[in-house]
Amino acid sequence: MSSGQRCWSLGSLLLLLGGNLGVLIEIHQDTVNGTVGQSVLLPVSYRFDSAPCFPVAISWSFINSLDKLATCTVQNCSLGAGGAPSSCSANCFPEPTNHSHVELFPENGSLLLRDLRLSDSGVYRVTFGPSPQTRNIFLTLHEQRVTPQHSGEADTVEQDYIRYCIIGMCSLISILLLLLLFYCIRRRGAAEKQKRRVIKQHQVSSVEESHMGSTAGRDVATIYARIGDRFEQPQPRPTSETVYASITSPHAPGLDTRPFHHPV
């Protein structure tokens, strides 16, 4: 008897005895929310609490539809801590009508739904075999308020607005700094010019005062020299002169009428 037939026989026996082949199924979320146009994962995990018996069949179906969404037959897996399978060898395939819409992961049995539509809302059922064990997950979908394209455009516009605001603020600050620098340079130039003007005026005043002092000294020296020359030159003494004057008087009879000279 082959190993597959032995597993089926053992499975039938355990099923009659109320067993489940040692496969423990865990539903992480029994209610999942999704958004139209996006993807969503229906999370499931399983493990073995005893020696595994392969193959293990996994199938997903939608309650609103009679067709299965995806099926997978796990041929063999490596078991990790606690009997969790990994690196499984399996044959998984979705139904032809759902080829790009669903994907089943054999390592944990989870189902990925892509490009969600409102009609995808409802109850999804996963079944593990060969002794059937089923679990249900309810999916709720919501419409998008903004499409991804419009959302991207809004984000781009907002980013451009922020970028332009930053550029404008930086430009304004740069202009203010340049104006402040120009003002400081102009004030400094005016102060230097005023300083040079004061220094030049002080130098001119010093030269004029020096020139006036030297001129006054020369004038005083000249005056003193002239006064000294006057005191040093001898004054001529006055000489006596004899002045004669002629006096004529009316002649009387018998008197000498000749003129006579009298010294003055």
C-alpha cells in the first residue's frame, strides 16, 4: 500500500474517531477591511501537532459564488518550531477566471486578493483536507474618496507649493541680507569719508596756524629790526645860521638914509 493510500486510510480512521490528522488551523482575523482598487490579504495559518501526513489540500471559495477561487495541494514541507510548515513543495493554481485576481500561499494557506471591487465584499471560506476543516473570513470593502492618480497629483501640488514657499522665503532672506550688507558698507564708507575730511581740515588748520605764526614772527622781527635801526642811526644836530634882514625907515631931513643890516 502506498503512503498516500495509507494517509487516506489513516485519515478516514481518524475522521471516524473524531480526529483531524493533527492539522491545527488558526484564523488571525475573522473580519478584514479593504479598499476598492487596492489589495487585501485574508490571513490564515496552519501547523501540525503530530507527524505530518502529506499531501494536504487547501482551497478557497467565495460564498456568493459556486466556483472556487484557488486550490493548492501541498506535497511536502519542512517543519519548523511548533510544527509550522516552511519551504513547501506544492501545486497551486487559481481558477482561470481569477488568474490575476488571487494568489494562494502554501506555507500558511493565506489568500491575497488584488484589484478589489465592491462585488468582492462577502464571506470567504478556506478548506483544509483530506479531512475537511473549514474557516470563514468576512471581507468589507470601502470606496476610495480620491483615486490614486488624483491623490498623487494632490501630493505633487502640495510638494510643489511647499518647495516654492521655501524658495521664496530663502530668496527674501537673501535680498534682506544683501540690502543690510549694502547699507553697512555705505555707512562705513560715509564714516571713512567724514573721518578723512576731518583729518584734512585739521591738517589744513594746522598748516594755516603754522603759516600765520611764522608770518607774525617775521613781522614782529621786522618791526623790532626797524625800530633798532632807527635807534642806531645818529640824528644830525641843527647848525646855527645867520639871517640878515634889511630895514628901511622913512628918512628925515638930515638923517642917513642908507639901509642897515641887523642879524637875526
